[in-house]
Amino acid sequence: MTAITTDQATALRRMMEQHEAVEPAAVAPHPPTGPFVIAVASGKGGVGKSNVAVNLSWTLAAAGHRVLLLDADLGTANADVLLGVRPRHHLGDVLGGRCALDDAAQLVAPHLRLIPGASGIGDVANLGDAQRERLLHGMARLEQSCDTLIIDCGAGISQNVLAFAQAADQLLLVTTPEPTALADAYSLVKVASRMQHTPDLALVVNAVLDRQEGREATQRFTAAAARFLQIAVDDFGQIPRDPRVPLAVRERRPVVHVYPRSPAARAISALAQRILSRTAGPSVRRGFFQQIFGLFY
């Protein structure tokens, strides 16, 4: 899937030891084959999906992993706000022919680049031939220059979200313990289970009051998916409700950067290690964006 070096794994282990996190599993390097693609999605808005995507990207990049974060939430793009950057260009400029995708890919931290989204673009399915060609041509180059491509999808089960999910290696579902959030996330899994290609599914329960609440929510969700949908959803952990998270948002900085020893930051470091353990094998998938447009046309 992607090239993970021993140095990168060691760097992340050191970060986790500083955060007093669990002992990570060893990650073996493997030949480069293109980026490992993670689609971060949620059944509804307001569950912290973009925050998870941004902080996960930052953590992997801090370990020396080359990360490209694409803000594909075409309704309410805000990854640039969470990272505290003022982008010169965004995805709307690329689609409008005002700049190349390389110009929109902004370096926001060592090893981390962001392609900012633009609200109100509309569905990828409605792109014209020229817009589609610009995006495909640019992504073909950028995909080869990163280890992990993280897609911050929109909330819900729109055509955009489903296409990104179907072409990804890993679909990371973000929810909260609230019944409505769990129900909407379950709806997304239900639709995903019927897709031609179902990626590996994993659940992250965000903003839990305590470990017991998080575990119970995860167990109920994964058991229901296995029983009624015959599909496995992996437990990728829980992120505690942490007052430092909204503080970091107001400061427009990732919580893992400004409050690295906070409970939320430690949980995200553990999530990053789970992600790394999944990327330590060869991939047979190629051309993420070629697959995206193949699903539409």
C-alpha cells in the first residue's frame, strides 16, 4: 500500500511513549506502491470528523510519514481553518482552471500538505470534462509523492461520499455515543456493505465521557453490523471528550500539536499507530482518482 520506513514507525512510537499511550505493534517496511487511501466519513455532521482527519494527518506527518490531506467536504470545507492556514488557492480554483492542483497543495507542516476544499462546488458527478481532466491530471502526480492520502469526506451518504469510500483502502467512520449519531453511522455502513467494493471498515467513537461509554457504544455498533449486515467493523478506539479540543479549535491548531499530552491527543496517537499497522503490506490498488471517476462515468 505505502512505504513505511522503520524510522517513521520509531518516531511514532516515541510520540506515543511521550503521550503515555499503549505499546504499539511493530510496523515492517515494504516496497512503495502508491499511497494508502483513508476516507474519513460520518453519518451526520457535528461529530468531529474533520478534527479527527486533521489531527490524524498531523500525527502521521510528525512521525515522518508523507501525508496529503484532501478536504473533500464540498459543503462545509474547514480543514484550513482547523490548521490555521490561509490558502492561496483551493479546490474551486483548480476546477475553475485558475491554478494547477500542485499550486493548491499547500505545505502546512513538515511532511504534511493540504488541498483546501471550497464550499458550494457541488457533486463531483457534475464536473465538466475539463474540470475532471484537471483534477485527474494533478492527482496522478500528487498521489505518487505521498505515503498516505487522507480524504476528509462530507457528512452523510451522498454520491460523493460513497464514491470516495468505495475507492479507498480504509473507510474510517467517526461517530459519537449519541443514539442519532450511531444510527446515522450505521446507515452509512449499511449502504457501504452493498457497494461493489467495500473497503476495510473501522469505527472511532469520539467525545466519549469515559472508557466504558466508548466501549459499550463500539460493541453495540460492531455487533449490530456483524449480525444484521454480515460485515466486520473494526474497533479503532475511542477519543475522550476533552476541553482542550475546543481550545485548540479556537486557536486554529491541531490538539496533538498544541496540547500533545492531553487525553484526546494520546487517543489520536493510538489511532495513528493502528492506521500504520494496516498499511504494512503490499497493495494491489492503484490510481485512486481514476477509480473515483470510474464510479461516476
